[in-house]
Amino acid sequence: MKRLQILTLVLLAGFSYQCKDAKKGMEDAKEETEAAVDEMKKETEEAMAPKTITFAMSPKSDSSVEGEVTFTEEDGSVKMVAMLSGLSEGEHAIHIHEKADCSSADGKSTGGHWNPTKEPHGKWGAAEGYHKGDIGNFAADAEGKATKTFVTDQWCIGCDDATKNIVGKAVIVHQGVDDYESQPSGAAGKRVSCTGIIQ
């Protein structure tokens, strides 16, 4: 009888220990799951938050054209806002060029228009084709100030798609107007302002 009581106590103690151990394991698993969920939420919020990069535009070709350009990516589209001053009154062309290198005095160190899909130069959206950097023309007022806003889902900031990623490229403002026909650059004249898009 005494042995039976001792055996029962040992079994109860073992069962109690196993229950405590199982409870601790469940609590640990719950904490790990909550931590993983929090991490996933954080990553999702970061991925969905707007990405924004802003750079100063520097004068080129002995001009006084300066300003800044901001790119914001949100909901699968990129919005560009270029604010400029020091321009001559009237229309000017603005493009994205292939290299983020504004080191030369004439801005030609940026290379040609960014054209990852090897299309002919043209007006944005034209059926005949256009460069991913063919933003187009904008008008400066009598004081030489201008704002150009452009939105597209064909760009991204720092994504893995080389046909969309604008990081490592440059923005160029031209002295003249893009005629949307002359190859390969629209005969827009001198490069009067430049910024490198480097994240």
C-alpha cells in the first residue's frame, strides 16, 4: 500500500512537471509567433511606405539654371516634381539620362537618354516608341521659373527591374524644346542643368 502511494506521488509529480514543461513550451512558441508577426508587419509597413529621394539641380553649359527634383514612389507609381529657376522664358525639354554623372561642364557625362528597352526617341506613350527617359517639355514663366510634374508606373526607385529602376540615372534640363522626332534625342539643345539620381 505504501509503495502504491509512493508510486502515485511520483507519477503525479512527473505529470505535473510535464504539464509545466508543456505550458512553458507553449508560452515560448506564442512569444516567437508574436515576434515573427510583428516583424512581418514592420516589413510590410516599410514596403508600403512611400519612398522619396530629392536632389539639387546644378547649372551646366554656363547657365544659371538650378532647382531640385523629387521622386516619390507610392502604390506602384513614381511621381517626379522638378522645381527650377534661372531658365529663359518659354518651353524646355527635360529627360532622364543613362548615367548619374554630372561632372562635365556641358552635362554630357550623363550619356544619352535612358533607354533600357531600346526604343526610338519619341513623345511619352507614342505607339511608335519612346525612351523611358523621354519625359517631354515644360514651360518657364517670365521670371524663368517652372515646375514640371510627371507620374508613371513605368519607373521604380531601387527595384530589381532594370527597365524601371531610375536609381543611378540623371535628370537633364535642356535649353531648347524636344521635337519628339529627331533621333536619338529630340534636338533639344544644350544641357543647362543636371542632377544625379543616386539613392
